[in-house]
Amino acid sequence: MKRFLFTYILIGILAHTHLQAQTDQNSQFDQYGNQIDPAMRTQKDSSNVEIQSVPPKLYMWNVSEELGTVLPVQVDTLFHHFQNTNLVEGVKGHYNYLGNLGAPRLSRLFFERPQASESMFIDPFSSFYQNPWDFKFTNSNVPYTNLTYYKAGSKIDGEERFKSYFSVNVNKRLAFGFNIDYLYGRGLYNSQSTSLFNGGLFGSYIGDRYQAHLLYNNYYMKMAENGGITDDKYITAPEEMAEGKKEYEASSIPTNLEETWNRNKKFYVFLTHRYNLGFTKKASGVENDTIDRYVPVTSFIHTMKVERASHRFLSNSEPEDFYSNTYINTGGLASKDSTTYFGIKNTFGIELMEGFNKYAKAGLTAYISHKYNRYNLMNSDSATVDKYNEQEVFIGGQLSKRQGNVLHYTINGEAGMLEKAIGQFKLKGDLDLNFRLWKDTVSFIARAAISNTLPAFYLRHYHSNHFYWDNEFDKEFRSRVEGELNIQRWRTNLKAGVENIKNYTYLNQNALPAQAGENIQVISATLNQDFKLGILHLDNEVTWQKTSNEKILPLPQLSLYHNLYIETKLAKKVLSVQLGADVRYFSKYKAPAYTPAIQQYHLQADDDQVDIGGYPIVNVYANLQLKRTRFFVMMYHVNQGMMSNANSFLSPHYPINPRMLKLGLSWNFYD
């Protein structure tokens, strides 16, 4: 079936290439910079009668978490960095992970790490899992479909991923569609396979008075666990191991675990809708302005999210010394851990629109939210279930200015009123200032946030065979300030920030939750500087960060990404081509270790301290775009074996995958 699918897509590309080579070669783009399909432009038939086709207009947007505010985003049609879009380490290599496609990951850049969520076991799968506010809704005048396929390696140890996205408009206001994402990584090392699936439905209605967005996603994630390799010398010094080999096949290196799996299931339903009160503005009589417009003044908002998640850890074969504690005896050297979470949150708000109230020139919103959470945990008798119910009530407000071209800002604050929310608060704001400097556009962005919140439930309570805790933690107090400067003409982007954390909550050397007894500060700066000389490009990202407590919060001080490539157009400027190589690198540090039984990263054990980093990962690639089709070929980790005693790990005892050929194809349809 997979071979048939790939062959079918390849044949389609060849046919598509032949047809498009006969069409008009001039590029056309919409207002968001998205390419207009040449097949939809004005054409003439064989009788020389002009046929007027409707050019496709495609718009995408996100909706905000609390109030469902529409936030326009660019359609994903650009081919730059397409070769990196399926890498678990991220487009620019910011993440540590276990090597296989779809494996749990953790960002090395502290400012990219979100706080633990209610369904904490899903958090490490951020390369696959998508929150509702990250989902892209679509409105278009023609049906839109995207098919994307990734493949690497062989049938025995390779990886594949297939993604599809379909959206169609019933009319200019109502749209619906579905998305499918299936990932299967067989794994180059033993007992490392991943099988992840997501299927979802979505719809949107954008009317003058009523607007609504509905999203349903269902995730199933299964992962085999091997606990890492038994000895790092199989990678760093293979000649010292048995038989004096200079290099070991990945599949022949022994690992700590077998017959061990983690399974996560989660679904959510997200609904946000609003009703607008306003007035109809008569046409001004100006040319091209002959339609009456409805101008909203006040909105009544309701947002709801219902979610359920379950986590299971199954192990039929466990070394006696691999876990230090056993709390629930489930039968010999075996574990059958499980927990479930159910949550429902409702938010109700009233918004006074920007510019239409003499008391609020900016947009002003007041809202109240209620959240109910239910957790089921194993009891120490292994027969009964411990149930925990928690409720939170917050009141909040938002002040925003989104109109105009020079200054925009949003300030959002909320405070807890009842139950677990008492004493908790969050306040955040962002501002962007855009102005002309000589012949350039300069943007300055500022962000600030302060919060006092309880650690996530699973950091306070968790019961299982090898890990069992009930903690009364203090609230975690965080304050952060960031600034960003963007100069388009110079291809320069500079970001810097500092954060202070009191009662920082983390997983310690024994993989148990703990709180720091002192304030911890993190300072970070990132420079993106790109250069271009003719068809030669050099993209650069340099990140420096410093933590005040490296034992509790270890971070690499330096993280680098460089991409050297040529970019040009061939075949009468129809085919866009990038040929190049990129490298990612970070300095050595005591990177967090990974424990399968809780599927989380934590501080390395005191008796097993290793340094990760100081090793570059180089990929060589060819990246192409032909009208609606993107395609890449990449040799991943091309520098494997070129450095003696190479510390080629992204997590302690989990080696980077060996050299591997990767392919990818993405095809957009507008019909």
C-alpha cells in the first residue's frame, strides 16, 4: 500500500510537470505572498474564446486560547527549510530527543519550554501533538487539499509519515474540513519503534454578526522503550568492546529494556464562538466601494474545551536494578501503570471593539472562566482507584490595539477566585512598534509576563509501580521580559530576554518532582543574521544562554545553526532549487536524562553523569519547488564516523541516528 501510494504521487508529479510546463510562466501571488496556481489563471481554449477562471484565494488563521481571537498566519507553501520540517530536533535543531521519529523531545532553549500541562505525558510529543490554538483554519474560494509524505531508511528500520489536510467552503462564510497525520518509525536501535496517529475534523463560520470555530482531534500514540544503550562505548569507543569492531550496526548494540511500551491517548473538542452587536455602514460612494458593511461594536464570547487523556506504561521485562523503587507490585518483574485525565473549561466574555467606544479607544474585554479537572490514579493496593477532582475559577481582562500599521499591543491579565485558583494569577503583554528607517522597515517587539501558579497536577500527584508521590508544593512565581528587533533589509533579527523563577519545579536526579529553594535566573540572547550574494545564501542563528543554577537547571551556553546553500530558478524559472548543507551544534552540558516509566526528562542521576554536546550534526540536501509541489532529498547525519570518539548523542545513552537518506513530498491541490 505504501509503495503504491508513493508511486501514485510520483506519477502525478510527472504528469503535473508536463501540464504546467505548457502554461503561463509568470509568477502571481496573493496578498499574503502565497503563490496562485497557474492552472487557475485566465486561459484561452482551442477556439480562441477567452475562458475566465477564478484565481484561488486561500487564507489561514489561528484562534487564541482564551477568547478565540482570529490571528492571520501565512499559508505553508514556502519551500525554504522544507527539508527540516519532519525532524524531531526541530527546523533549526533546538531539541534533544531519543533518536527515532516521533520520540519524546525537550528544547535546549529555555525560553521555548512551556510549563507542564494537565496532560503532562503528552507534552514531550510536541513534534506531533498540536494544541487547538496552533491549528490552522482555512477559508478559500476553491477546495484546498495538501498531501505530504516523508520517508527515510529501509523497510526494516526506516520511518514514514503521511499527512493530509482538506478544506472546502460551502459559501464565503462557512468552511469545514479534516486532517490526518500518521507516523511510523521502526527505529534503528532495538525496541525503539513509534506509531502515532491523529485524525480530526474542523469547521468555521465567519459572519458579520456570528462567528464560530469548532475543532475535534483524536490522538493515539504508541512507543516502544529500550531505556537507552547499555554502554556508550559502543558509540564513543567501539574498538574497546567485544570483537574489536571499529563500528557497530545500530541494531546489534544491546539496550537496557525490551517488551516495554508507553501508550498515550487524547482527544479534545474545542469550540469558540461570538455574537457581534453593531451597525450597518452605508456605502461611501467611492469607486469600488458599493457594498454596505456591518461594523461590530460589542461581542459576546463563549469558548469551550473538553478533553480526555489516558497514559499507560506496560513492561513485561525489567532489569532488577534499572528502577530503584517498587511501590505497587503488579506481578513479578512487570509494570502495568495507568492514569486518566478529563477536563472541561468554559470561558465567557464581553468585548468592546477597538475604536467604537469613547471610554475604550483600544479594544477592551472582560471574561470569566471555569475549569473542572478529574484525575484517576492507581492505588497502592493495585486494585482500587484514587480519584482527584479540582476546580478553578478565574476572572480576567484584556486590552488590545490591533488596528493601524505603527503600534500594536495586547495586555491580558487574570486572577483566581475560587477553589485551586485562589492565589494564582497571570499577567502578560506584548507590544510591537513598526517604523521606517531610511529605506527599510524596522520592527521592535517587547514581551513581558508575570505569573504565580500551582505546578501541574502530575507534578503534585502520581501513583505507579516505580514512582509514587503526593506533594504539597508552593506556587511557582515567574517573571519574564523579552525584547526583539527585526530589520528586514539587513536580514537581521535579535532577541534577548531574562526570566526569574521562585519555587522552580523540576524532576530531580531520582526522577522525582522537587522545588528549588532559591530564585533561579536565566538570561538568553539569539541573533539571526542571513547573508546573500547572488545565488549564494548563508543563514545563521546563534543563541547564548546562562542559568544561575546549572545543577538544577542545566542549559548549554551556546547553540548554533548554519545553513549554506545556493538558490536559483531553472526550466524557464518554473522550478525553484536549493542545494546546500546545514549544521546544528551546541556546547557540552549535563543534558537531562530520560526515564521510560514516567516518559519524562529529568536531571541525570548522581552516579551516572555524562556530558552531551560538542558534536556537529551535518545534513546535505536538495530542496525543490515546482509550482504547487515541493520535494526534497536529504542525507541526514552525513558526518557520521568522521570524528574519532564522537559524542554523538542528543540525550544521555540515546545515540543520534546513523547516516540516513530522507525524502519528502508536499503537494497542494486547488480544485
